[in-house]
Amino acid sequence: MLAEKNASFNLSRRSFLTKGSIASLGLLVSGSAIAKGLFLPDKPNSKFADVQVGTITYSYRSMPHDIHQLLQFIVDSGVSAIELMGEAPEKYAGIPDDKTKIAEWRATAPMNKFKEIRKMFEKAGVSIYAFKPNALNPNNTDAEIEYALEAAKALGANSVTVELPKDAAHSQRLGTLAAKHKVYVGYHAHTQATDTAWDTALSQSPYNSMNLDCGHYIAAGENNTAETLLALIQAKHDRITSMHLKDRKTKENGGDNLPWGEGDTPIPAILNLLKEKKYKIPVSIELEYKIPEGSDAVKEVKKCVLFAKQALGA
């Protein structure tokens, strides 16, 4: 039985990769097809069994890119929804190279370039559900934070994401500004994650939410288990605006990032919980394991998409 399942998996994987390669070739033949707005009839679709599987564009950090190249990576990965990191879109929008001028630029930056990005991405079949610019920290001005929230709306995102602050005063500040602009702030935690780590932020504003990193939660070990993770998702599902998926070992097993299916993160169980409960929470593939020799980030994200699709029985 196991051999049959493995054979089926390998066959599906080969078929998937072959189709992906053909689609990628068709796009590349036309030159900068993304920039020209020329697309094949088949757009990416990574929504399986009504569960939106996406990626954070941090996954492509090993492949230098501008906004057009980034979109090509996403399409070639078969991904139809993303959490967008701030660097590429801000460069497209004209952020100055001089760091001393960035705050001033953000305070007055028009939203037209972000709207162009949304249109460009949607034409390619890619939606943006979250935006993560480096503009939401304690040292950023209120004007910068409000710029980030408005940019998120212009991109079509319903949330921005940022690391969970140590200072509750900052999550209060962010939550207050988020309520003003009607955009959620999804707080991301690493191995400091516990079942109660977000409670203060969530109590401060209805627009404070969770960007739950399931891999980091598992790697924290101790009281964090696969069972408690699934229970946390059920308990807080209405306050989770997006999740990160990566496969990590528990702290007791070394905490390593590994290819999907080799770690301790219960990825199939997480995906099927979202499917069964009909939770409308997008999940972001976050590629953090070592990319094998001869591969690249696009190929590895594509493998994760296939893993999710098969886990959901789609």
C-alpha cells in the first residue's frame, strides 16, 4: 500500500512539474511577458478544496528581483495569492536610496504605483492578501505606519504583518491606527510563541490579529505540540488573518527547517482543519529550508504547493 501511494505521489509530482515547466517556457519565450501584460490562458491556481495556499515573497530572497521578475517567480511557482514583502513594491513606487529621506517620502507617497502593482498582479492571476513593509516598527513615525496601511489597501490586502512587539504600547499604537484605516495588523512570532503570546495585542484592538507561524510554534517545543497548535487555530481562528507554513523539527529534535514532510509541523492536519472547518485563513509557504543543489526557490515553492494540494486531496 505504501509503495502504491509513493508511486502515485511521484507520478503526480512528475506531471505537475512537467506542466509547470511548459507554462514557464511559454512565458519566457515572450521575453518580459509579465511586464508586457502577455499571459497564457492558464493562470496559477493554488486554492485547493477552498483553502488558499500562497507564499510570502521572502521565499524568493535568494533570487534577486524587481517587481516584474518577482511576479514571474510567483506565476512560475503556481501560486495565486501572496503575502508581499515591502522592498520590491517600494522600489517600484520610487522610494529614495537615501535612508534619511525615506520617512519623508512615505509621509507623502501617492498610492498610484501600489494600485498599478495590484492591477499587474491580478491580471496575472495573483492576489495580495497581506503586505509586510519595514514601516511598522517602534522607530517609524505615525505617518509611515499610516502609509503602510494605505499601501496595503491599494494593493488589495486586508492586513499588514509585523513581528509581535515586546512593548505592549506599540501594539496598542498599531491597533489604534489600524482601526482608523480598517486594515488588520497581523503579528508574527518566532519561537517565543505560546498559546497566550498574542492575548495582550488581541485585547487592545479588534484590528490587531495573528500572523501565526506554525513552524516556529512547533520549533519552540516544551508545551507547544501538534495537538496544542491545532487547538490554538480552532480557538483563535476568527483572529488569525494569515498563517506561515514551514516544516520544522521540535526544539527537542533540534528545531531544524526541513523540506515539507520531513519535520514535525503537522502541515496536512493544519490544511485539513482549515478545509473541514471552512476557515478562510490564507496560508503562506515560507521557504526557509536549505535549497538543494541544482534547484532554486521557484522549484522548491512549487514542491510545497504540490505537497499542500495532495494533502488536501485536490
